[in-house]
Amino acid sequence: MNRLKDKVALVTGGALGLGRATVLLMAREGATIAVTDMRDDDGASAVAEVEKAGGTACFFHHNVSSEDDWIKVVDEAVAKYGRLDIFVNNAGIAIPGNAEDAALADWQRVISVNLDGVFLGTKHGIRGIKQGERGGSIINISSIEGLIGDPDLAAYNASKGGVRLLTKSAALHCARTGTGVRVNSIHPGFVWTPMVANGPGDAEARRKALIALHPVGHLGEPDDIGWGAVYLASDEAKFITGSELVIDGGYTAQ
């Protein structure tokens, strides 16, 4: 408990899935949370769950691909809580498509959320953390798909691979300029979140096929990723920047 005491965190895509798990775990560890998402009702539900457990949280409607939204959300969160110490750039989408047949509009949509959104979250995360003058942590949620290829996820691969190297560039920039901001990426394996569960085809058949890809013999749970984010946000990770935390049940070890 209290690994994140007196810290303020902003979590994008915090209404459901990995983002919601991260919100709840960070709040349990003492952080005040700004939950952002496009899903207003689910976002309000996440805030209510934090508050029911005795924590402090608020919700902002937020399109991560809009810089105007980023400026507004960061400024309002800093005005409300006095500072921001942690940014978790978690919001993301997946649209299947291979490099030959994928529609340009689908490619651009995935890139706008998964990569442009993380760029803007990193840019304005640095700005928000610097206002507190005590450093902080930016955590960018990439994927195993940012480390290995999938023939049917061209745009998703490109976006998550971009997040990996953007993270390293930003980490080096922050270290060189002495901002006190650490920047790291998390690379989950398959976790049974709404985005995965609602994919094409029979859900149970897809779940069994995905389990077979992971040497540990089961899929990940949202808390598995949330605890990784808690660690990278905490002072326990003060010597870690520009790194990849792979949480994938052995998927990429094969």
C-alpha cells in the first residue's frame, strides 16, 4: 500500500480493460487519478469505483488524437490537483488488415489513436509533470505487437513499434534536459479485455487459440499489466528509463 502516495496520475483509456485495472491499482496504492476516455458512462463508473474504495478520482472526456483535448485535460487536471506526476498513455484501438489490403482510412485511424495519441500524451505529459518541479513517470502502453510482426495487423504493428522507439527517444530527451521525467513502455501479451473479446469470429475459439500462443498456458489478466504500470510509476523504478517491460506469459521468448 501507498507505493504511489501523494502522486497524481492521468490514465488514458481508463474506463475499461487495462486502463481501468491500472486506475484501480494506482488508486489502491495511494495515487489521485484523472481518468480519461471517450466512454463517459464507463469513465464515471471507474471514478465511482475508486471513490467507493476510499480513493480520489475525476473523469475527463478525452480524444487522445486531439491536441486541443490534451491541452485542456492537462491544464484542468493540474488546476484541480496542483500537479501531475504520472501519465499512462493506454488508450488504443485495433483494426485488422494486412499490408496489401488494409484501407488507408483504417491505417490512419489506428495511427492517429495509437501513435499520435501517445506522442501527444508524451509531449503534454512532459509539460504537465514539469509544472510540478519534482519529476515523474510516463508509461506508454505498447504491445508484444510492437516487438514482433503479425501478418494481419499491419497498422497495429506499425503503431505499437512506433510507440516503442518514441518512448526511447523521449526518455533520452528527458534525461539529457534534466526534467526528472522517466519514460518507459509496457508490452503486454494477449489479455482478455473487451478489445480482444470483441474481435471477429467465435470468442471461445479465439480465446483457446490465443491461450495456445502463451507458454504459461493462460492469457494475461488486466491486473498483470496494471501492476507493471504501478511499478514503473513508483520510486522503486527510479533508475529505469527508456526501457521495455514485457509482460507476455513467455510469448516473445519463443
